[in-house]
Amino acid sequence: MKRFFLFILLLTCFSINAQDTLYLNSNYIPHTDTTLVFVPKTTSSHLFPAVIMLHGWAGNYNQWNEIMGGLQRYSDSLEMVIVCPDGFFDSFYINSPIKENSQFESFFWELFIPTILEKYPIDKTKLFITGLSMGGHGALSLFLKRPDLFLAGASTSGVLDLMALPNRPTITNAAGKTEDYSQAWEENSCSYLLKNIAGKDKRIFFDCGTEDFLYNINLKFKEKCDSLNVKYDCRFQPGVHDKKYWNKSVRDHFTFFSSMLKK
């Protein structure tokens, strides 16, 4: 009987403190959002810092888990909750001006964030966000729109200025054509939103491979940070727009977030 009770107890602990899959429905999004959540395997009952990780264009909620060869071990070693929502292939994590059922930003603020903060052992004062490519844009743009909610934001190989890629097909499906929706393109660009933390005690991290087609956009973003007196850490290193680079680069993001916690 004691052995049976111990087995049930261990099974319960594992189900709470391991990988979880969260399903959310809303009129803001085209279909159910599937989110992977990794909670540190520990008997501790305290709240943990959390990192939201956004995938790139044509990816899904499992992209980061595949790139990193399994995120549970990072959650365990860093003692952080890691949350990976689905960005619906090409939403660019914005409220689309052309699609009523592609309002990711509204979904993110009104349903996604409140749900994860309520359901999982997350310290809401220690919330981070990062992403790759389209997700790099999403992570920093969401951070810059609500810097009060996050401790820091980061991007790897990010599309940090939508206006630098006018009428790019991968973006127009969410944001419409540049000439018709120029305001939406500009106001959702990280470069435009930087003014929200100009001169403030908020810090961001961004990196890009020097052979990446987005390298020059990231360089100009750095110059914009300097001109606005925005606090940042950045890294430009050899690499292209691929999984091999992201597997390496995002480790710097975890190091950056951990350093923010120490402060």
C-alpha cells in the first residue's frame, strides 16, 4: 500500500513538473493555439522566472523544442518555465489589418498571458520574451509595446524593421501591402517602437549572423538604439539564417536573462 501511494505521488509530481501542452481558443485567432510549456522538474513550490519563445515564419509551437533538441533540460538546468506558443505560420505576431481572425496581439495580451500566469508557477515580475526571425520581430515588438510586463526582451536573426522589407510576400499575408497599410507596417516595427524605452531602465538583447540577409537591418537597429539612448547587448557573429545558428545564438539569450535575474 505504501509503495502504491508513493507511485501515485511520484506520478502526480511528474505530471505537474514536466512538459505540458496548453490549448487555447479565441475569436482573435484562426484556430486553436497549441502551446508547449516546460516547467522545471523539482519538488520546490516557489515561483519561477519564465521565458516565452516565439518561432519563425512557417514554423510552429514545436520549432524551438526541435532546434534545441528538447527544451525540458534547459528548463530544469536554468530553473525557468519555458513557454512556446504557436504563431500560426505567418501571423508576424500582430493584429492584422486585413484578417479579422488574425489578431495575435489581442490574443496574446487578453488570453495567452493571463492564462499562463494563472496556470503555471510563474513569477510575473520575472518574465522574458525572445524569438527567431519573424519571432524575433514578435518578441521585441511585444516587449516594446508593453515593457512594463517584461524584465527584458531579445531577438535572434530578427526582422527588426518591417519597413526595410516593403511588400515582402512573407509579411504581406499578415500586414497587407505596404502602400495600403503603411501605418500598420511602421507602427508594428521594432525600430519604430524603440522610442518606448528610450532613456529608460530597460535592456534588450539582439544578435544576427554576419551572412544573414537580415544582418544590415540589425546593424541599423543597433544604430537606432544608440541614437535613442536605449540600453542593449548585441552580438554579431559568423552565421546564416538557419537552425544551426539559432541553436547556438539562443544560448546567449538564456545567459543574458540569467544575468538580469542576478541584478
